[in-house]
Amino acid sequence: MYLCAIKDEYSKRVVGWSVADHMRTELVTDALERAVRARGGDCTGIILRSDRGSHYTAGVFERACARFGLRRSMTFTVPQSDSNRPLADLSPLPLSD
């Protein structure tokens, strides 16, 4: 079973959620629709923060966010060579000659 929960960072409450036996885009779009309904349908300008999972980068999810007026924000990608460096030390790596 998979759970997708959307939390309002201001109130610290889960405002939308979905449970399914798969981790496809419908899981997150269902949670998004519940969150929008819980907020009364008006979400224009609200920022939705997520990781870069395929279900959050899918065109279906992008269109759902646009339909509800949500602004998407995603985590940055850490290069594989930086995966063991602390986040505070993510200065650019020197280029090879």
C-alpha cells in the first residue's frame, strides 16, 4: 500500500491524501484533488513543494496543478559525485582540465 499526503505547511495539517496499491500518478493527483477540495477550491498562487519523483513530474500532474492555479516547486538534484558531501558544502565542483 502507498500513501500520498499533502500537508499545509502553515497549519501543519494534512489537507489531502490518497491510498492505493500502486505508486502511479493517480495516487498524487487524487491527493491533490482532495487537498484542493479541502481548501474550498481556491488554490491560486499556492506553492506545492515536492521531490522530483516521476509521479510529480508527469504531464498529468503538471496539468492538474495548472488547472488549480498551483505553483510547483521541486527539490534540486544533487549530482551523484556530491551525494556524500554535506548540503552546506555544495559549492560548485572544479572543472577538469
